[in-house]
Amino acid sequence: MPLTKIKSLGITDGTITSADLAAGVGGKVLQVVSTTKTDTFSVAGTTSLTDITGLSVSITPSSSSNKILITGFIGSAMGPSGNQTFYHLIRGSTEIAKADTSGSRRFAHTSAVGNVDALGGGSHTWILTPVPFQHLDSPSTTSATTYKIQLSGATTSNTHYINRSIRDEATTYYDGRIVSTITVMEIAG
């Protein structure tokens, strides 16, 4: 489309707002922001919510009636085997999209279990588990909004690893490294 046509539509900076769309076209993607974490991260002995450094993204919605679709995955490993890591989706400083509490159960957005061989009962310290996450949020704002992933442990006796295996040996082809991502998309209301 020629630049003069774009300007006549009121689009001067390449951003399309829901006001620029015809009536009845809600659900269109207006903007996409993504972060890919390529380095590794680890934290030991915590049941508290802890930031995964480098796994956050900020977006400024063009309308308070628009929604934000958050998607991504986390490369997870943990030791000792048989323990659990919980992953929490955070908007600003508020945890969102979490399970209902019941008794003393832990609650989160998603989780991963320690690297245990279900058949033999042994530990495979070279395993990485991709943990997907997704949520459609209604932040009701036009201010810059940060989304991030935090983790917490089931107990204080385990170490949580991101983008690397527990063993993380450089001398074997089993111990790979992967990336984690978080992507947010503004969806017209």
C-alpha cells in the first residue's frame, strides 16, 4: 500500500489500533513482542517465586478493551530427581492464570517434574523438558505492561535449571542446551 494511502487511514507510525479497523474485525493481531532466552539460569533451594532472568517482555496495548495473548515455553530440568518445579505467569507484580488453591496444595500456571526414569526408577541427569504455557489476558490498560515467568520449587532441597540439563557436560552429545521464549500479542477487542 502506498505511503499516502497509509497516512489517509491515520496510520503514521506503522501501528494499527482497533480504531483503525472496520467494525466487526475484533480478534485481529495488532502487535507482537517476543523475547528469547538463550543463556542458562539456575536457582537452588527455593519455594518462593523467583524471576527467571531474561524471560520477560513488555507491551503497550493500544486500547484498554484489547486482550494480550501470552505464549511460550521453558526449557526445564531439576535435581534431585522426583521433585517438581512450578512456573508462574506474572503481569507486572501480579500472578495471573493460576490454579485454584485447595488445602495445602501448591498452585501455579504449569509445572515440570524431576528427571526420573518411569520404568527403571533411575535418574537421567541429561534430560531437558520443554514446558509450554499460554494464556489470554485482559489487562484493561494502555500503559506499558510487563509479562514474565517466575519459578518456585516444591521443596527447598532441589535445584532448578533453565535451558540446560542437570549434568550439563560439554563432552557428550546427550547434554544439549535449548532456548526458552515468551511472546505476547495484542488482540483487537
